[in-house]
Amino acid sequence: MIAGTCLCGGVRYEVEDDVRTLTHCHCSMCRKHHGAPFASFVDVSEHGFRWTAGEDAVVDYPSSPTRSRRFCEVCGSVAPSPMGDRFLVPAGNLVGALGAPLGLHVFVGSKAVWHSIKDTLPQHVAGAPGWSGEVEPPTQHSVDGTTHGSCLCGEVSFTVNGTPARWMQCHCSRCRRGRSAAHGSNTFYPLAQFAWRTGRELVRSYRPPDAERFMVAFCTRCGGGAPVERDNVPFVLVPAGLLDGDPGSRPQAHIHMASKASWYVVVDDGLPQFAELPPA
């Protein structure tokens, strides 16, 4: 069995080690729920999944008439969701090797305009054969240098102006568990370039006890990612998956590659790669 855990460690589970498929989903709902460029899931039978702790801390949000998305009420990590007689489990929260599952990209017709897929895995404009769901092109809320962003349910919303001061693809274990994805994609905007629109009161923050600076934030209604504000820090961390339009720049580097998920391959995309942080 392969263990899985949320960022705070309160929600824990196990999946069978015979994982055959790894699906990278680029739909707008997955991006906003995770706050990441895409979500990565393994699909296991109900007999190959079991909770080991914290199921009572899992919150359900009905994101559509046929789909409920789940998250930890303490840290916001995405939790496994039942789909009929199977479970969709976020790969970013799994601890250990997955073997060599078949990988594929779905809903690439809805992918973030700033994200490029560089690998050679099969790509499906909508769902894979036998899936339901329609392509939802990204909403282009970028006008005169102002870009809108929101959580999954839309109750938490904000704007950013201009381009971020920094943009990193972070592969550290905290980002993977906090975003429940292959990696985080973190933009940093100066305070003067960021403004809340709605729902700030719905945002909850979580910082691991052993973290000096790391923190995540999420919408308590849907579990979707949210901007991170920290006291006495002149920047707001905005998970790039929340942005509705093109922010006018692109990621600058891959960082914490020494902690990269064993199941995710970073294909050369022209960005520098650093084992930890880039030189100051």
C-alpha cells in the first residue's frame, strides 16, 4: 500500500500499490480547486483504498450536479473523492513511488494560457474516451494590465495589476501537499499590485508548525486555493492556478527540484532548475 496525507497530517489514507493510470487534468475547476497549473490523480477501486485517519475532517463541496470535491478543513489539502465504485486520489499527497503508471493529459482545451505541456504523453482536448464533461476555455479577465482571479466557487475573488515580481514552479513536499498537485506555481505580487474583491472573510490560512515562512490559504466554502498574506511581508503569494487570464509573464524557474515527486518528469522547458532555492 502507498500512504497519502494532507499537509497538516490530520487526513490520512492508503491506496493499493498497483496504480495503473496517472491523469493530469487541466480543466478550470481543477486549477482553481488546487491553485496549480493542473491536477494529477490516480484512480483506484474502492477495494484498493482505505482511510486510516481524519475522514471526519473532510469537507464536501458539490462543484457540479455530478461531482463533489473534497478537502481537509484544517489545511485545505484536496482529499480523495469517491466516483462510483472508485476513488480519485490526488497524487501530490501520496508518499512513495507509484511505479510506472500510464500518464495522460485531459481537458487540455481548458488549460491555463500561460502553461505549456512539453512532455509526450497523450493529450485529450476534453476528457479521455468514456469520460463526460465539456471543454471550458479559460475566462479572459485581463484588461489593461489587470487580471482577475478566484477560488473554485468564486466567493473569494481578487485582482492583480501588472506582472508578478517573481514566479516560481516549486516542487517542495509542502507545496505538493498543500496544492495536492505535482508542484506549486507561485506568483509574488507587491502589495500595491494586489486587491481583494470579495470573500476575504472566507479565507483560512494554515502554517505547518515546523515551517518558518511557508503558509497556504484556502476558501472554507469550496477548499479552493486563495492568496497568501503574511504579516510584515511586502508581497502577496498568489497561486497561479487561480488566475483567470494571462498575467503577462511566465514562470522563471523550477525550485526545490531535490524534493520533486518521483512520478513527475520535468521535461526541458527552457527554465533553469535549482535543487533548492536559486542564488540570492
